[in-house]
Amino acid sequence: MAEPAAPHHVPRRSRTILVVDADEAVRTSLCRTLRDSGYAAVPARNAAEAQWCAGQATTRPDLVLVDAAHPHDDAWHFGASLEALRPYVPVIAMADFAREEGLKRGLIDLRTPFLRKPVCPSILVRTVGSVLSTWRARPLT
């Protein structure tokens, strides 16, 4: 009997995920999960670090995973400030409250994929992979 064909998947090793979260333990765990799944994960504590990383050629993200309820500075607004990049770089928001609460508080919008923290590693990897594989980026001009 012939071996079944390997499932087609998005090559992850060439994908860089920028992880923005103030909590070092959460940020470390998210980055470890992503790296264990073959992604390059770049940690950032806050919006300033994230903006710096996003502007560097070696850490330019293919996707941004951002805490929508950052306690010390406005990391979600960093994500929202990526609106100019949004046609080119997808953003996934995370928070420790339900999506509906984030919508009500104006921290997320309906277009933004959302993960509730704590994030199950398999759901994180599946969501990142799904967003990357279905994202239709406009070409940079």
C-alpha cells in the first residue's frame, strides 16, 4: 500500500512572529511555543520595543501577536498603529477577557483575529498558521 501524501502546510521557518506582551512569563511561553512549531518569534515588552523590532530588516514581522489590554502602555494602539501595515502584516489580538468585552471597550475590532488568554499552545499555533495561510496581503508599492 502506498504511503499517504504528506499534508500541504505553510513553511513556517521563513515566518517571523512579533510577540508583544508586558508579562515576561507569558511572552516567553508564547515565543517558546511558536519556536517549537518552527516560527521565528521576536519578543517585545511594549509598544516602543515592538515598533523598533517591526522596523528592523532582521526582525520585520510576518504577523504581530499583541496583548490588547497591555497594562503599562498602549500596545493595542501599537497594533492599531500598524493599520498602515495591516494590508501587509496581519495582527492577532490577545486578552484575558472575552472578545465581546474587547469589542465593547473599543480595544479590538471585528476584523482582528482574537485569542483569549491563557492561550492553549495548540490553539495558538493553529490560529497563527491559519491567519498566515489565509492572509491576502497587498503588494508593497
